Amino acid sequence: MRRRDHNIFANATSLLICGLLAGVVVAAAAFPAAAMSGLAAKAGGETFAQLPSELKDFSSPQITRIYASDGRTQISQFYDEFRSDVPFKDISKYMRDAIVAAEDRDYYNHNGVDLKGVARAFVNNSGKSESKQGASTITMQYVRLSLAYSATNPQEVVDATKDTPKRKITEMKYALQVEKELSKDQILERYLNIAPFGNQAYGVYAASQVYFNKKPKDLTIGQAAMLAGMVKAPTSFNPTTAEGYPQIQQRRDNYIIPGMVEAGAITQAQADKAKKETIPRKVKPVGNGCVSVANNNWGFFCDYFYRWWMSQESFGATTYDRERRLKSGGYRIVTTMDVKGTAAARKRIADHISQNNKNALLIAGIEPGNGKVRVLSANRRYKLDDPANPQNPLSSDKRKAKAGVRATYPNTTNPLLSGGGDISGYQAGSVFKMFTMVAALEKGYPLAYPIKAEKRYKSGYIIDSSNDSACPGTHFWCPSNSGGGGEGVYNMWTAFGKSINTYFVPLEERVGAENVVAVAKRFGVQFRVKQDADFANDPVAANQWGAFTLGVSASTPLDMANAYATLAGDGMRCEPTPIEQITTQDGEKLDIGKPSCLRATSADVARATLDATRCPVGDSAQLGNCNGATARAVKATVKHPVFGKTGTTDNDKTAALIAGTTKLVVAGYLVNPDWPQHTDRMSHDVVNPAVYETLADYMKGKPKEQFKVPGSKKIAEGDQRSIPRVTCQSIDDARDEIEAAGFDATVGGEVDSDCPKGTAAGTDPGGRTIKGGVVVIQVSKGKAPAAPPAGTPPGNNPQQPKPPGRR
């Protein structure tokens, strides 16, 4: 007989040096039916009795399977050993009979220790034969594997597997006890689930999958006999190797199948047919982890799940402990990933940009009110680039390229959407204005709060005087609007709808930039860049972070999708989670990963802010008037109540759109993740449709649901007062009267009017506005000129205002 991969006897004298076996073997030869326990007591005395007999509770490593939110679509699997236990009834009878024929033909006749086998092994191994026999029963083999898997330190593993007489005697004592506590079928079930079968297959389920791509209950005679033949020495009998193939074929056909006939398990005719069955020379590849997801587009979500798991102290004190638990715990994990939503996002991305484009279109979708991450997709394959035959070109950053660094397209495993590792995020532009609006509402400024926006605003924020955005000859930051226009009186609805920088910077000054930053932190912005974190964590420094409202801090699509979802969640910021349900092997449902939400702002502030955020995406505010939109197609395409915001950074280095409903908030970024200072201009014509089409696909068939409004209109309207009528008064008199009424009066530009030139033609706004609000006095330039002749092109009309630039 061939030695096992883990031989029971180290040399021919190992049985001789054990006093116990000396007596046992003699007795076994004359009285093979004698009870082992009695012989052991006579031969070994108290020494045998003092050996332990109770096996420790243990769980052999099991496959953890990860599913999509439907609970059926498997995304991936994680394991240390590819094993998944199956009950006895789900194991083919042929497999049970074959393993008995291969490993222990007296299995159903002994009580855990085969005395005849011990005697045969003793006689054979004491002679000159080069082929050493073992005497381990299936029960003893199960004991050995159990001791190894229940070990708590390396030495216990060595003790459980080292070829020594003491280990052999210990196995016998345990085996006797196991046979008292478990039935033969129970022992056989446990053995078949723990035994190694080679090629990463542990246990009969894994072996059936790896070699035959089927379930254990469906194994044929020939297949079962081949697998049973491998347990003795998985490496030597490996059918995928040139040396192993003929050996396993011979063992199957000449030893195991005949043994099954001898035992009456099968007929000779069945045996002859089984010998003709093909033995596989190749095995099914066994995927492990996120790099082997069934669909490359699922990899970004799988990676997000893995990083989430590794951050949870509930799964272990160290990252090592957490990974071991994931890869050996046998969990059934249903995640929040929406299969259809993710597929739709990938299709919409592909409609607008190639996966071979150096720029990355990133889309993240999250459900308001619970933080469940539904969609993570990009124009990238989640795949490790082959260093020996790379598909990725050199980085577009020349410095990195010179160092041989390759780009992240078309293959990457970087967490582009959720952040982590080297990914700290991207500047997203004006989507951050939402935080300023929340801070203003919290400070008591209503949505109707008016500010006279200039083409270029001189702020009180100090910057380097050499900076292009400094006012000439000063060290004060002077931002302007995209396109250079945009002057006029705005409130939060109209300024947010048209993305007026010179409204939101003075608004930020009024409420304090440090308070705006605090809102962003409460809404989940991570500040992964050290410089950003230094500002964010120092209120004094944050107070001078004037550009924060324009989105100069790095963020990820997932960060900002969740921040905007906080509005739709009535001000409750929920920790993003990839988990629907985690179930243990025993069917216990864990609470880990369930929605965890904290109040980030009041419900009324969230609802009021959301009302203004309907303006940029072409929807109608319920509490005010929008008068402008930067992404009007969102509403027209989604056909549900929507909210959101566009964002663009300086020189269009990033383009972003966030759009949401009560069911899903989608954030899309168009960025270059390899070189932030690239020279491309990112287009909203790429990112915008990908975002709103993804949202529209997700919302198909779902009922239209209106957003909630604040309990009091005061948060929208403020303390409204009537504006004095000053038409045709002198400018000085008009100013005095307006200020006396409690408003901030300022003089605007000239307009056509029937009033005398240089007098007050009226005010903007007219009628009513909030107490303390800005009222612009319009200066008359005299009687209006005649209307242009019919047919004059609109562009030739000097009175037609130019639209402000998009942000």
C-alpha cells in the first residue's frame, strides 16, 4: 500500500515502543472480537485511562458566500479552505460506500479502532517491506482532523498531526469515545465534510464542485470512487497531473470499485460501467474574494463590502482576526447591491464613455433613510492588471509615467467610488453649496434670504495676493461666477438653481465657514486629504476656509450621495452599509450592518434645504420659485419629484451631478483618478445623462412620491415685511426710507423708467421681503426707448441679459 500524505507511522518500531499496543496486538490476533477498552486497560494500565477523550468543539473553515439584495445572485465567495458542509442525506450513497471501500472496509463492524488493522500494520511495518501500512479507521482519521482544526496554537496542530505513538494512542482513546456519542452515519458525514481532496477542495461538497461541477448528491459511482481514492494521498493521486492521473485511475478501478462490489454496494455490471467513466484532467477554477467576482462590474461593490467588514470591530480585535472570520465563518451574507440598478448604471456609463478612457465616470447610489448602498459602478473592469502582460497604459501624469507607474484603466481594484487606500477623493465643485444652505437655515436665515450678488465679490477671506482669485492689489479672495455673469438679487432657491458663487460666498461669511464645515462633517464628508482634515478639525482655520462652499475639499461619489440622501431622510444621516442580512452557519441572524442613523440636522432644515435643491434639476419648489436650472433634463427624464445639484471645479477638471428621489440618490463624478491636475475639460454632457438615466431606470414602475415640506413656512419665508414704495424719489430719500423700514438698502444699476433720470425707478425685490434683507434701489435712466422693430434677432437686443455660466 502507498503511504499517506500524512503517514500514521514514522518508522517500523513505532508500535513496539508503546506498551499498550504490545498487549493489544497479541490479544487482537487471538481474540479479534475482544473489546478494545478492556485490552487497553490491561495493556496500558492507568496511562491509557488518563488520556483525554472528549474532543473540543470546533468548526472547520467554511466558505462565506456574498449575495446581492435579491438573496439569489451570488456576487462572490471568501474562504481559507474551499469547504461547505452538507448533511448526510445530501451526499450520494455511492460516495458513502466508496469512502468506506477506500478507507475502512470494516467501518460498520468496529467500535472506532480496527484491531485486525492494527495487527496487520504491526506485522507489516515490523518487517522489511518498503510499503508501510496504516491502521487508522475513518473514526480515527476524523479524530485527527478534529484535533488539528480545534487547535488553539501551532504546537497543538503539530501534536495532532505528528507521527508519534502517543498521538496514535490518543486517537484511539478519542475514537472509542466518539463512537459512543455519535452514530456511524454521523461520523461518516463529519468525516466527508472535513477530509481534504486536493486542488483547494476540502470536504465532499467542494470536491464535487471542483472536479465535477455538481452537488454531492448527484455523484455517479465512478466519480464517487475517484474522489474516495484521493483522500488517502491528494497530492499523489491528483488526476490533473501527469503522474497522478494513472495512479488514481488504477486505485479507482482496481481497488475501490472492486471493494464496493465485494461489500455488495454495487453490482459487477455497475462496476464495469463505472470503470468506463472519464476521469477529469482539469478542475473548475475556484474563485476567492473580490478579484474573482462573477461580473467585473460587481467588483467595486464587493471591494466596498470587504473594506466595510474589515473595519468592523465586531468581527475581531485585529484586521487579521476579521479576515480569518470572513474567510472561515461560513456566513451567508445578503448585501444591499441592487443587481438591476447596478447593471443599468454600467450600461448608462458605457453609453457615454469607454472603459479605455483615461477619465473615470463614477456612479454611486444610496437609499435615503437607511444608508443602504444600492449601486457602485464605473467605466473600469474590477480586475488586477497583469504585470507580465499589462493592459493598462502608463499614467497620464508624466511624472508617474516616467517612474513606470501605470494608469487605472481599463483594469483597477482601487476603491474609486468609496475611497480608501490611495483614493482620498476628488474635488466636486458646487455640490458643496448645499452645506452652506443647511448652515444658514440652522442659523435662522430663511430660504427667501436675499443677497445682491456681484459679478465678482470681494470677500473678507485672506489668500496669497499673487493668487489669480485675489482682488487686484489685495490679499482678499474675490470669487466670480462661472462665465463671469450672474449679478443680481438672489435668494437660496434662485441662487442654488443657477449656482451663483457670489451669493453663497457672502452667505458663508454670514454664517461662518467653520459652521459650514461642521455641517459637512455631520453629513458624512470624510476629509481623507490631510490638508482638508487639518482645516476641518481646527475651527479657527476652518473660519478662513472661504472656498469650502465651492467644493474644493476632496470627496467621493458615495460620500456625497449619502450627504444628499440625508436631506431626503429628514435630516437623519445613516451610516452607509452594504448589508441586508448576515446569517451564521447555525441560522442565527446577526444585527451587524443594520441601518445606523443619527440626526445631522432638524427635519425642517432638511426639508427646506431639499426644497431649494429641486431647482437645479428642473423640478419646482413647493415653498418658493426657482427661476433657473443647471440640469433641467433630470426632471424631464426621471419623471418623479427630484432634487440634486451640479458641480464643476476650476477649469472643468471635475464635473459632477447628484440627483435623487425619495427612493434613491445617485452621485456621478467625471474625474481623472490618476492625475488631478490634468488638462482635460470634463463635460456635463457625459456625467449628467449617465446619472439621471441611471436614476430613471431605477425608478421605473415605482409610485411617484412627493417630498415633505417643513412644519412651518417661516423657515422658508422668514419674517416678511412690506418694502416702502419709493418710486421717483431721490436716491438718498429712497435709501433712508428703506433702511428706516429695517432693510439693507443698496443702489443698483440704471433701468428704463418713466421716472426722472437719476431718481428711484423701483426696488428689487418689490412688494415684500424678509426683515433685514437686501433691497436694491433701481436707478431710472429716463423714459424707455422705443421697442426694436419686429423681427430683430434677440441677440441684437441690448436689453436681453446673458445667462450666467453653469456650475
